Amino acid sequence: MPLVSMQYKMAAGRDLSAEEAANAARLLALPGVPEGEKVGFLMALAQKGESAGEVAAFASVFRTLAANPGVEAWASQAIDIVGTGGDHAGGFNVSSMVVLLLACAGVPVMKHGNRAVTSKCGSADLLAALGVDLRASPDKQRRALTELGYVFFFAPNYHPAFQHIAPARKALAARGQRTIFNILGPLINPGRPAYVMMGAYNKPLASILAASMDALGAQAGLAGYGEIGPDRGVDELTTATRNHVRGFGRLADLDAVWRAEDFGLAPAPFSDLVGGDLPVNLAIVQALLNGRGPRGLVDTIVLNAAIGLWIVGKTGSVADGMPAAREYLLGGAVEAKLAATREFFRAS
């Protein structure tokens, strides 16, 4: 079915079948399909609202089209800590710090991300400034997993098909229109880790992402949304928010609201979690390592790391992992991991 026919179907409020959605994803990735058809299709899909089945079908296709980094030996034990972005909350790069804590705990981490788009400092911006080589070869990436315990997959290196969708996305972005590609990132990690902890920019999207990951066969994980207030939230689980969480895989029965107090932590003002541009966020990293970080930010990083340990089965509960996570952050292990990172990527 051509894109135009599917556009009419969606305009009538009908979801695409998994087969139709997969076919649409393949057509969008082709260079010969007119941009106007791509724009019309993506607009119709966004206006209808993406179903979990459509999102999973798109993710499955773009996983297949992604470059393979050859990290299958680690995938069954690995986790990704990732958010959709797009929340405009101005939060610090919590997930980037959680990557380092989990690597210190012996959990292989495959983080998938990009430079800042809707924020002042993306995960790629911060990790590159901390010493990660965004252009590292697949062999170097595999050695990073062995020697550092984590790897960063810079999205533009692994998704060549996106170049054929970029003009349509740009045209829609100029109109202020999000598309399905604004939410695909957490689902199309080229390393395909078995575990994922992902953040969503609104509550309904958390449920869609969780159902999509279930359809994609994830072993375990959760999707969450941190509610700051009415119509305002963040794609992180924090000690300053009401955290709406939906599980998938082994945790599929999880449907809850988590607060700081549930884990013996004090609620924090969201101002504790606010970041800035790259120099500001680098200064925050240094403050964290020196034990001078805002309490709410320290607790949020510790909480997320403990959730990650629980997801992969390292601990029996979130609370069980919190003392070790705090020690990794404040006791020098993360600082040592960053030093090892700089040395690793400086070497030939």
C-alpha cells in the first residue's frame, strides 16, 4: 500500500496494521519516495496518534536497517538508560551519570544517544567532553565494553537510513510538529541490549513505549515519566517528581507511581536537577564527584542506578542497590571510571 493510501486511512482515525506500518517505515527510508508524500504520511500519523503496534513496527524496521556494531556477546546482560528528550524541562544529563555508576557495578551498558536537539546539552555532548570518542570504530567499541564496561552508540553513526527522512522531519519541525521519529531513539539501540530503562516526555507515551518494547521482545525494563506539575514533566525518574512507571518483559505487571519517599529519600525541588549548557553541566559533574552536588540530583542519580541494578537482576529490590550506587558516585569509583575512559580513548 503506498504512503498516500495509508495517509487516507489514518485521516479516518484508523490505525495501521503491523504489516502496513512496517511497509511505511521502509518506504520512508527510500531515497526515491517524494518528500511531499513522506511529509503527508508523517503528519497524518502524528495527528492520529501513534499506536504501540505502529511504533513497534517502525522500530523493528529501523533496527534492521541500523549498522551492526557486533556486540552480541554482551547484549543479553546489557542495559540502556535513555530518554526520548523533548520535555523542555532543562534537566541535567542524569542518564549519562547513571551509565558510569552501572559500569562501576559490573553491568554492561550500551547507551544510545545524540547531541542536543531540544536541550542545551545532550548525552553525546557531555560524554564526548568527558572523554568518549563519538567516532570510535566498532572494534574500539567492543574493547570499550571489555575494558570500561560501557559503550556509547552515537546515533548518526548507526542509522544511515535516517538521512532519507531528514528533509521531511525538518519541514515538519519548522511547523512545530513532532513525528514518530522523535520517540524511536530509545527503541532502536543498534546493540539491542536485553534491558532498557527509558524516559518519556509525557505519561501516555510511557505506556506506548512499554507496550512497544514488549512487542519487540525486551527481556525486562520500564518506561517512566516524571510529573513536575500539571502539563509539565521530565523524561527521567527523579526525587522531585511523581514518577509514572510502566514495566515490560519480566516486569510487565509493573504499573505504578513512585515517589522519593517510597525509597527512603527526601523529596527535592526540581531546581536541584536543572542543568545548562556544556560548561555548566561539566561543572555539575565535577561538583558531584567532589561531593558538592545538589542533594536532589545526587539522590536522583543514585535512585536511577539502583533501579537499573534491580532491572538487570543484580539486586532483589531497588532499595537494595542504593547504598552501593551512592558509594560508586561519592566514593571515587565514578571518578576513576572517567579517568580510565579518557586514557582508553586517548590510546590508539
